[in-house]
Amino acid sequence: MPPIYNHKEIEAKWRKRWQEEKIYRPDLDQPGRKFYNLMMFPYPSAEGLHVGNMYAFAHADAYGRFQRLRGYNVFEPIGLDGFGIHSENYAIKIKEHIKDVSVRTEKHFYEQLRTIGNGYDWSRTVETYKPAYYRWTQWLFLKMHERGLAYRKAASVNWCPSCKTVLSDEQVISGACERCGALTDKRQMEQWFWRITAYADRLLKNLDALDWTEEVKTIQRNWIGRSEGTLVKFSIFNPSSSLGTSFQFSNNNKFSLSNAQKLDELEVFTTRPDTLFGCTYLVVSPEHPLLKAGAAAIENLSAVEEYVAVSKRKTEAERTDASKKKTGVRLAGLAAVNPVNGEPLPIFAADYVLAGYGTGAIMAVPAHDERDYAFARQYDLPMRLVVKSASQAAGQADCFTGEGVNIDSGFLDGLNTRAAIKKMNSWLAEKGLGKVEVNYKLRDWCVSRQRYWGPPIPMVNCGQCGWVPVPESQLPILLPAMDDFLPDGSGKGPLNKIAKFVNTVCPVCGGPAARETDVSDPFVDSSWYFLRYLCTDYTDRALDKERLKKWMPVDMYIGGKEHSVLHLLYSRFVTMVMHELGYAPEPEPYRRFRAHGLLIKDGAKISKSKGNIVNPDEYIAEYGADAVRLYLLFLGEMRLGGDWRDDGMNGMHRFVKRVYRLLDQADPSASDRAANDRILSRTIKGVADDLESLKFNTAIAKLMILVNHFEKNGLAVDQLRIFSLLLSPFAPFLAEEIWSQTGTTSSIFQARWPEYDPALIKDDIINLVVQINGKLRATLAVSAEIGETEAKEAALQSERVKKWLADREIVKTIFVPGKLLNIVVK
RNA sequence: GCCGCGGUGGCGGAAUUGGUAGACGCGACGGACUUAAAAUCCGUUGGUGGUAACAUCAUGAGGGUUCGAUUCCCUCCCGCGGCACCA
């Protein structure tokens, strides 16, 4: 028997055998007890996978292998998210053509993914940059368009000056581009959008029932940002007296509306209609239509226009910096009327009000909103307190944003905030001045990109017919080859430079037309890949309904939480639409989702920019895939991430060698069968429990304890065989090798997880903890069934206990059966 | 600022519903084997005091509840992540 574990030889042998015997290729038409085990497919933004990718994949695969042993028919696919800015930026950086780079990275990524020993079904890979895939990504676009969910509009969109393309709101992380980290800006452009906001309520509501990492659900909830409020209509007048352009009010902050002429109506959105009595002015955003509609009446138009121009010139970051001084300009010549008390209200334009949320206009209540308060202080505007804190009568702050009781509020006086909101809403509704509305922070998904490396958007612009979808039969629209694929920042995609591509005929009228030259967001590619995995054998359709019915939803999805509001939100939206179209059997794609934490090294996330990259290939070559897997799984709880230390690998290498050596030690005559069976039963249960709750680290610790025990006490061959089953989710090659060397012929992954004997789990003799006043003073080996009286007797017999009790009076004793006895003394 | 997750030996990390804090591993130290090294094996390893038995302190800080708190409550501090003028 070879004493040395030759990982290279053994891994190659099993990799080949698994491939030949197709043990990871379930028959998708005969799902049986199916288990769809999904992990986030990688995107090549470097030459190869880094150890952080391996971290996620090793966990997901160990879980999948466990389900396999549990008797599930596991489908575990993999692919490459190779289209997109991430891959393209890498090619640009190394000054090569993306087409060449993608050929190379595909080869390397797949080689690496094969070496780590995951149970992938290699017959069903998807690569998003191949026509066989992106043909259907384009089909998805057409379906969205057909349902009215893909549309084009001019809007203020995010622009990355470095990537030279627009981005969706989700791809701007704290004001910076998700891909390159450059600060983004806003540009007014016409773009393609997907109407994810139409699903905002469902995306929010369904979260409650999903078995997902709670943290990710919270992030999604906050991103969707539902808020219930009221739309209130204010009448706009042109007051007779000229008010000047100063912010000062004359005559005790009052001005007259006599002879005023009603000009318009202004609608605002508020979540606190109960504070309407405290409203002392209105504010519109600099983009608000009132500025144009009311221009004739605005007396200080040039000052207003100047303010708007200044606002426009500000960067997004400057405009939305909440800590900066608030600015604004009074719309002289215009005034509104507070519908509850008929008081005239001045109107301002200020860029602290966002154009894109609510109606782009607000009612300002400086006494009950911090932003209004700051603005009112800045411009010396009146404030009126109308809500009093219910708890503290005196000492109220100038600005109170909490809930309380209404005062000086006419018909709302004495009501608490909730009741006041209700009453105000019905009052406004009665008068036709307001209605309850729900607003979401979520905006529609901007999906067009002015880049090369993506699926061309299948739309054609005809002079006669306008925007027309490309007929399904003409798909795919192949991405044409081009040497200079770099984005130029013109606001049009590089494809725009290829006349042959652009010029086409209108599918409707046959006249000359121009193709859309933007490509779609890479997140569109990944929004449906898990559906395509199941249908790669269908070349005539994107998705097969029967197939999806058999396998969707995904049973377990493990991935990073950085995708909380990106991929995980987009793919839920797309699946909802696919469900409505009858493709997906359920509106939600992932039954369970668990986020893993980050892999850290030297106190920082492993990344190229930090210079702490760990190349997994070297470690796999030196120590073997199993040792690397075990090490990654042992680092800590998956949810919390791990801390990579180079020297930690030694320990796992040692463990692998020790496990292999058990083959030499297996000898029934030398072993205490009963003791081994007891610890085996416990380990079977413990490891299964840990795996189910994704605590891979403690599962491995239990295996180590078992190995320590075997080394000391010897073991029988059948016990070693059971041990190999327990080890197999973590170290598949090593486990398979031991399995085969203990007289089995079929793969360990066709075997079943071992049963344990419940009778062996229980202890007959326990260590009863004896405390005196809560401090541990002795432990007694007693029967597990011992009762309080006996336990007390036994404890009082103990010399150690006696010493501590001396002649102190026992006040009481606390007995926890099977665990502890606490004697309380004076 | 708001929301979420964390803070435990030299290090990574364990601790069912509150019940022996530090499992398991790394590293370190001592020893065995070896001409030597690697590998392997054995032992020790939270701090302080003590030859030892043992005592005592200790889970970010400070309070509290409890017979008993890493675990529950309150007030803070620090790290990471999300949102951030969303009315």
C-alpha cells in the first residue's frame, strides 16, 4: 500500500473516471428527487480564477455533494459570464482584442474549474458571449418589448466617464462605477429601459416568503424603498402685489393674495400629510415643469434661470451631498395656497429636491423635516410647530421629525400622528385635493450600453415606423468583428462605426432603417442563465417549458452579497416575467439563497488592486485540490467569510496525509469496535447537521476529531469506508480513493449518506457540572439519568465540594438534568 | 445620519433554548527519530500567582437582569457592508 498520497495521480484518475461514467450528468427529463444546486458563474476579468472564486465554489459544491449522497438527483452546472464590461476592460488593459482574450480565459477558467473537483455537469455549460446563448438574450429583449416592458426614453442617466457608457442605478456604488470605480455623472440621454418598477410591489412582497439570507433581503427591501404617502394638490396664484425677489417676508411673514389670479396646480408628494398645517412654503426641483409653465408670471426669471443653470453644472455628487449648504431661489410672482387654512405660501426652486422622486415637488414643513429646517434657517423662512412629542412635554427641539400629537392643526388637534395622517388623507380625498400613493425608490433598469462586447440590442429605427423590433426569425444579430472596439464616449456604441451593420431594412415597411448600435447590459446576460442551463440541448428555443417545470426553482443558490441589488434583483424580475409568459413554473427563481462572506488576506479583500492575490493553481499543484478545498471550507463560517493565511495550508496537507494513512491502519483486531461505532454515529449526525446549516468549518473539525480517535484506537475497514463517505463532500478525490481501496467498485457519489444509530448518540455517563454560587467547583461522572436528589447527594460527598461548602448554609440548589447542579450558599 | 453584520488566546476560529469559555486547526516552545534537514511522532501552550494541587482574572468598554451571561437588556467605542437631501 502506498504510504504517500500522490494527489496529482489520484485526482487525474478520478477526474477521468467521473467524466467517463457521467456521474454528474443527471437526466434532465427524469428528475426524480431533483436538486438544482446553483453557484454564481464567474466573469473573466483576469487571466484566471482567483482563490476567492474557489472559496465560493468549494462551499457550494460541498453542499451539492451532500445532497447527492442524500439521494437527490443533483444538477450542478457551470458557465462563463464572459460578455460585458468586466471582461472587455481587462482586454483593454492588457491591450489585446477581447475576442482573443476570451478564447484564452475560457480555456484557463474551465481548466481551473475542472481541477477543483466540483461535480459539474460539463455537458451543459453556457458562455454568454457565444451566439448560441446571446441569440436568446436578444430573444429575451424582444419578449420584454412585446410585453411593453422594454422601452426607450430620454432621461437623466448615470454616465461612467472611464467606461464611456451609461450605467443603471444599481451599478453606481456610492457615486462610483461598479466596474472601474470611477466617479459617475449624470447625462440627459435617450436609452433603453426595462420596466422593473412595474414589479416593485411583487419584488418586495415575495421577499417575505423566500428562504434567503436575511441581510440580502433587507438590502433589497431598502433598495426598492417603498414609501406610503399622499399626493397633495396646491393651487398656484399670481399674487397682485409684487413681492420682489428677496427671501424676506414683509409684515410678519405674511403676504396678501387679494386679486390673485389662479394660474396652475402643483402636486407634491409627502409621507407626512399630518404636518400640512405646518407647511410654510413649497419647493420644486430645478427640473420641474412649473419653471417653464409659469415662466411668464415669474418676476425674477433671469435669477431663476441662472440658478437652474448653476444646478445643472454641478456634478451628481455635489448635488446630492446632504451635508452641503442648501441653496435655492424664490419664484417671485408665484404663490401657492395651503388648502387646509387658505394661507399663501411662497414657492422656491431648490436642488435639494430631487426631480426623479415623487412629483419633483414638496411641501416644506421646516418644524418637522430636517432638510426643510436647514433650508428655512438658511433663508430665514417661517416655521410652525404642529406636532408635539407625546413623551416629553417640554424642551422640544426646533425640528421634531418623530411621531407625536398634533397641535395648532385645526381639525387634527389632539390626534396622534397615525390618526392625523388618516384624517388628513380622508379630508383631502373628500375635497378632491389629495390621494394616497405609494412611491418606490426603485427606478427602471437602464439596459443599453455604449460598448462593444455584448449582445446587440435587437431593435431597428425606421424613419417611417419608428423603433421596430427585429423579428425573432432574424436572431441572432451577430456581433460583427471589429478591430477598434474601444468605446469612444460619443454616446453611441462602437458598432455605430460599422455602416454595414447599421444600415438595414425596416422589418415592417421594408424601407431603409438603422440598427440599434448599443449592446445590452451584461447583467441582462446573467439575469436568465440559470434557466438556460436547463435547456442547452434545445437549439430552436430559448427555454423549454416542460424542462423548467421539472427543475425550477433553484433549490440552493450560493453566491456573494455584492449582487444583492444587481443580479439577484434583476434575475428575480426576469423570472417573474418568464413566469407570466408561461416559461418559469414559479415567479421566484431561487428557493434558497445563502450569501458567503469575503475571503480576506492581510486584512483586505483579495484583489489585484490590493496586491494580495492568491493564485489557487499553485496551491492545488503543490498540496492537491482536496487540501485546498478543505482549507477554504475550514477557514470559518461561510456566511462571515474567511481569512486566508499561506501557512494554514500546511495543516490541511498534514490532515490529508494522515487520512490517507488510515488505509494502512485499518485493522479490525486492533480496534475497539464499540467505542468507534459510538463516535462514528455522533460524527455522522454532527457532520450532517453542520452541512445542512452550511457550517462546513465545524463539520471538518468533527472529522478531525474522528481521525484523531482512529489514530489512537485503530479502526476496521468498514468504519474507514463510512468515514470516507463523511469526508467526500469536502475532499472528493481522497474520499473516492479510500472508498475504492476499501473494496467498492462504484463511485462513492453513487452511494448513500450513512445512517447512524440513535442509541449510540446518547451518553450513559455524563460529566455533571457542580457549581457553587455559579462557579465551577467540580465535575462528577454520573449516570445521565441522575435526578436532583441523587445528584445533590453525590455532590455533597465530593471532597472538592465539601471544601467549598465548609459550614456555609445552602440557600437553594439549581439542577439542570443531564448538565449541571448549582449550589447557592450564603 | 439611518439600516445590517461583526468584535473571543500570538493567529484563524469553537461554544444547542443563558449552564464546564477557548473545540478543531495554525504558529510557537520542548522532546523522539535522523550524520543533518524535510517529513513524521510525543508533550506543553489565554493572563497573573504558585514547585504543585490549586487560586484568580479574562469573550471591545461600562452598567443591569440572573443561582449562573460570549449568549438577554441599556449606554457607549471600534471594524466591515448597504443606503444616503427619496420628502
